Amino acid sequence: MTKTRIAVDMDEVIADALTAMRSWARSAYQREWTDDEMAGRSMGELLGKDGLAALHAHMHEGEFFRHLPVIDGAQAALRALAADHEIFITTAAMEFPLSLKFKREWLDEHFDFLNPLNFVFCGDKSIINADFLIDDHARHFRRFVGQGILFDGHHNVQVNDFPRLKHWRDAESLIENLKRR
């Protein structure tokens, strides 16, 4: 029996980059946003052009990605899913090339139960051959041949074109329901 292949984004899906970006904005600009202020807005909209450029410069150093918190429930859900499915971590690391080493170290630390040969550091996720792609950016679903699943994020609250995963505790049931379609 062929296992279902599930591709999972890293940043803002299993790694909490938002908390780190908010902390950076607090430190660099003494700026704090409420969840309501962030809803439906990208970091570029919140920080402005110069602020976003400064954040990206910080992220381009790469180490930003090493100490991110794990999204609540991600480890348990992926451990459970890995029992019956093939799991691939698919992160668009080419945007920040120096992040590769740090992202790999982070994955080795927090997701050591996954096969490291299934860690995919890419740019365009349409190359991924999987049944499902769980990502917080719907743009990655445009040319993806499987079913996109939108992981809930402050920036995507207005996107309604895809099944939505609001919390990792619901992942198994959502995948099973989508497989029956």
C-alpha cells in the first residue's frame, strides 16, 4: 500500500517565525502589534518598506532561523502522521540562503523522528511531488499538483480558497477527510 505523501512548510507552520519577528520589531523599533492589528496584514504592511528591508537583512544572516519556537502541537501531530504517511519538510530556503544550515540544525533538534532525507530546501514548491502541501502561503498552491492545505496565520485570514488547518491537533482528521473526497 502506497503511503500518502504530506509536504509541510517550515516557517509559520512548524517553526514560529512570527514570534521572532515580533520580538525583533519590539527591539529594533519599539513597536508592538495586537493580534487584531496584524490580522490580514503582512510584515511588510506592518513594518513599511524600510522596516521590512531591515528585518530581511537580519534574516539574511541566517541564524534568525536557528532558535525559533516550535508551533504548538506540531511535533505531536507530525509524529502521529509519520506513523502512516510519508512526511516531507519543504521550506523555501532559497529566499534566505544562509538559513539552510540553521534550518537543518533546527529540524534535527525538534523533528529528529523525521527522515532527514525528506528535508527539502527549495524555492518553487511546485517541484514537490506530494498528495498534500500544508503551507501558510496560498501562492505555493498555484502550481502544486496535490491538494493545498492552508495553515492558519495572521496574514492569511482573508484567504478562503483552500481547506484550512487552524491547529495541528486537527491535522489527522483533516487529512483523512480530504483523502475520502
